[in-house]
Amino acid sequence: MIHSRRGVTIIELLIAMVIAAILGAATLSLMMSQSRFTERAEGQRAGRRVGRSAINVLSNDLRMVDPDWGIEAASASSITVKVPYALGVVCSAAYVSPNTTHVIALLPVDSVVLASVGYSGYATRGNTGVYTPVSGGTVTDNGALTSTCTSAPANVFAITAPSSAPNQKTRQITIVVNAGSDVRVAVGTPVMLYRRTNYYFGNSNQTALSGRTALWRNYLDGGGSAVELAAPFDVSAAFRFFNGAATVSQTAVPADLTDIKGFELFLPGESDLTARKATAPEQADVTTAIFLVNRAQ
């Protein structure tokens, strides 16, 4: 007996196609949704990376600023500070009008940092613990310590650089400055070199980020030029200020800059690109506080 095999009807085929289309559309929608979620998450991570890269630079520089003389100007979008970059002790001092000459033994400092442009002056620490800045002058790198530092009364001993960083060794420098008067200090006086540095928010110089905000650093002396540190940020990126003993930052700049005991950095980092179907780049707000050293509370 022969049995006939029933085929697929048009209706069944249409139903199967509709079900397949629904499942396909659902799968495609899920994949697109997941892709957009991934793009947004990556955009937020990119924004946080921008903010953190700025913090890495600013925290290293601003923590060493002396609030009594280290802040020259401040606004929500720009601050100008004297940033120390090398420390040492005085080996000898001489005054032949109109110039004062100090020979200084530095603590180990990277020779690249020492040779970089931007030297603005030095500050010496008095017996009360207060640093006194002296602007200007010329710096000569003498290389290894000479008898001026190794002999009495200085008696400075060189520190051997690690093999992994042979250029980071005890160095001797000579600073000659025409300060208008005798500014000699005693042998053994702590001293630090500083650079007048301007940090500001301005338009990015990168072609792909044209018209967007970047954080810039500019060494104001010694032929320095502005360098873009991190980008992009939202236009609301700003410096805020801790005034006196206040524990909450304020947007207004204190009338007396020596009242500033620290900075709050508001860094709304953004992604380079805008995710699909989004109206703006992803943004990740990063806020941190940096308090200044040697601040009497």
C-alpha cells in the first residue's frame, strides 16, 4: 500500500518565514543594542582615561607648590604657579656686585628634567622653615660634584645612581643671579629650583578634536612653549579652590592668593567619538582635590 507524503503548505511556509523574521529582527536588535552599550561603555572609559591622565600630571606638579609664594594667578580656567622640580643644598655662596653666585649639590635628579627649558628661579629655606624665592638667574650644570661640595664646610657625599637609571645621580650646579642686592645664604641651606608654569583649559590643537577643550601646560620662562596634556574635555572643566581652612571648594578665586590651600580639579573627560544614535560624546566626570605642601592649618 502506498502512502502519500504531505508537503509544506504555503501558510506553514509563511508562518515559518514570519517566525524566522521575528527571531532575526530580535537578534539583530539585541546585537545592535549590545553594540551601542559597548560603545557607550568604552566612551565612558575613554572619558575617565582623559581625566586620570590630567590628574597624573597635575598632582605631581601642584602638590609641591608653596602656597605662601607659589601661586601667581588663578581663575576657573587657568592657574599660574611656581612648580619646584629639583632640590639640593648650598655648598658655597659669593657676592660680587651685582651678582650673587651659589654652588649647589642637588639630590639625584633626572638630567633630562634638569636640562629642560623653563627655569624661573630658586627658593632657599630659612631657619624658620619658610622658603624665600629669588627669581631669574642662569643655571650651569657642573656634572659630578667637585671639591667645592665634597670638602669642608659643605662635606656633601655623592649618591650613586642605580644601574637602571645612570643619569639620575647627584649633580652640582651653579646659579648666578643679579637680584639687585646680596642674597647669599649659609652653606648647608636647603634650596629648590622652580619653573613658573601656566595650566589652562583651551581649544585642542588636534585635528580630530578641533573645537573641543584640552588641558595645556606652558613653561613661562626659558623659551618654553605650550604643550597639550590631555583632551577632550567638556567646556565645564574647571579649577576650584580651597580657601583657608575650608573643607569645601569654591568657584570664586580668593582675593588673597595665599589663602588658597589647595585646588579641586573638575575634569569631565569625553570620548573622542560619538556613539551611534547618541547626540553627544560620552562623558565621565572626574573630580579630585590636591592640597599644597607647607600649608599652616
